[in-house]
Amino acid sequence: MQANSSRSTLSAQSSGTPSASTISSSQGKACSIESAALHHSSFEVFVLFACPTIRKVSDPIIEALLSYNNVKLRYVNLWRFAEGTPIEDWIKKTDLFLSRYQMFHMSDMLRILTLYRFGGIYFDMDVVVLRSFENEPPNFMGAETSKSIGNSVIGLEPNGLGHKVANEILIDFYKNYVGHKWAHNGPQSLVRTMTAVCGTKNVNLMRKEPNRCQGIKVFDINAFYEINWIQGQLFFDEKHANQTLRRLTNSYVIHTWNHVFNKWPYSVHSKIPYIQLAAKHCPRVFAATGKLFT
């Protein structure tokens, strides 16, 4: 999703390339898009499709999204999109398309490529935005653990330092590409790049000493990953709902780890934390859903 005021907001699907049909059949993905639009009304929110898609004439979920004037659906051709970037020649090879994790690695590449070209904020499509980033610095990432940086939310400005860092991540992506390792080309690429930028590979120091990173903010773990992938089932656990929601008080987003937890659908009347958050942060999609949230 891309928002154009002074910067852009971007989103792509962490488990592959989204299409209108997958969005309309998955209220969870649609919720991610609406939450970004709802909390960033002054931004244009672009949803990028890496494959051609066909949209039904009448689709209540898509119509709910397009009721926001700032939501735009766009198809990008990967080869044309890469022209004039550090990855232009590499993408013409077969490495990416022979990957054991092709869709994940394509998404890893596409998010950085888009930030390189336009700047802005990238969100995975299993992220629900809980508050605005409009008053945050334009260049940021989020610690996922004490040793890692997640790539489900990234902010980089279209010029200056942000563009320089996007350039370095793209170079790292193709120079160090490994097709049989899931995180090597995504989160680990960010850590390698930020190690060079910050002069340390210690993620805790990146968080605690922001001057080390030349103006790139590394958010605390609780900002984006308060509920980590090991604990992800808590989003769908009614018994511990109140405790889980309290833990999210200072969070900017939730990441629901759809590649790990995928036990949809859930009743819209459920009291699980995810449904409670969806009702608040993607109200139009929620209202168009019917009885089951998928």
C-alpha cells in the first residue's frame, strides 16, 4: 500500500503476491489494507499486484476498501519495475524463480524495490495497523528479537538516507541471495545492511542508541512484534484475550504470522483478540464480512 503525502505507504503479501480474488476471499488481507488507510487518511495507500488479476463487477469486500478515496490497486510488472535499479540485471536470471520459497523471496524483493523507487512505509498483509505513523520519522524499522530486525513493517524516505539504505538492501539481496533459506533474503538482509549503517550488529544498541544509525529509528520489539511468531496463537485465543490486548497497548501494529497460524474462519461474534481489533481497525471490511471472518 502506498500513501503519497510527503511519503508513501506500501503493502504486499508476505506469503506471496496478492490478487483481487485473494483479497476478496480473505477479509484478513482486506483488513490489513483498510487499517493502513484508516490510520493514514492523508496518504495514498497502494496495494501492489505482481500478477495480472480480474476483479468481480460487484464484490462487497473490494467495494468496502475502495470506499476509501486513498486506496489504490495497482499491477506491477516485475521486470519493468526493476528497470534502472540495482537489481535490474539480476532479476533477469533464474535464481529467484528457482527458490524453494519463491513467493516469500519475491515479496522480500518487491517491498525493498518499491521503497527504492518511491519511498514510504511497507506493511505485510498479515499486519493490522493500530495507530498512525504520520508523526514518526520517515526512516525506520522494528526489532523483532534482541538479535533480529523484522521486515513486515519498514519506512524509508524516497531520497537521501532512506533511498541510500534501500539501495544497499537491494545490493545485499542479490549479492548474498540464497534460495533455500527462508529468512536469509528478508529479515537477515536488513540486519546485514543495518550492521554496516550503524557500525554494530547488536540490535539492542541500534534501538537504545539511535545516533548510531545515522537517523534510522529502530523501534522496540513491542512496537511491531509484541506477540512473536511462537506466541501468535494468542491472537486467536479467547481465554487470554484481555491479557493479550493489554500487552498491545503500546503497539503500532500487530503481525498475525499467517504463514504459521492459518485456522480461518472465525465468527464475527468471537471475543478473540484478532476479531476485537478487526472490528475497531477495519470497520468497513468487518461490516461487509457476514457471519465469518476468513
